[in-house]
Amino acid sequence: MKELLEIIAKRLVDDPDAVTVTEKQAQKGIVLELRVAQEDMGKVIGKQGRIAKAIRVVMRAAAIHNNAFFSVDILPQE
């Protein structure tokens, strides 16, 4: 799942080397933190959050296929 999110994000941004994905355990499942360069935040989120929603839909579908629950948080690189 982590690799899938990383592949999707790297295709969307101008600086694919700045893309990182980390997994964190939560009560309801696993939280995937997607970090991209500050300049690429708009490309990953999209107008009115449409791209971010689409990413979450794809990840939710893949999670159902694997009998798991994943949440995606999109954050700027520190």
C-alpha cells in the first residue's frame, strides 16, 4: 500500500525525490503520511481537493482488496 501511494504521488509532482510515505499505526488501522515539497502541495491536492479525494478512493479500494483500513494524510515536507 505504501508503494502504491508513493508511485501515484511521484507521477503527480515536479520533484519526485521529495516524496516520502510513512506508515503509522492508529486505532482504526494504518495512517499513511504522504509528504511532498511545499511547491507540489497544490498538485497533489488539486482544485477543491479533487485529486486528494481520488487518491483516497484508490487507496480505499486497494485496502478493501487487502482486507485492511488505510487513511491518507497529505503534508508538506519539513
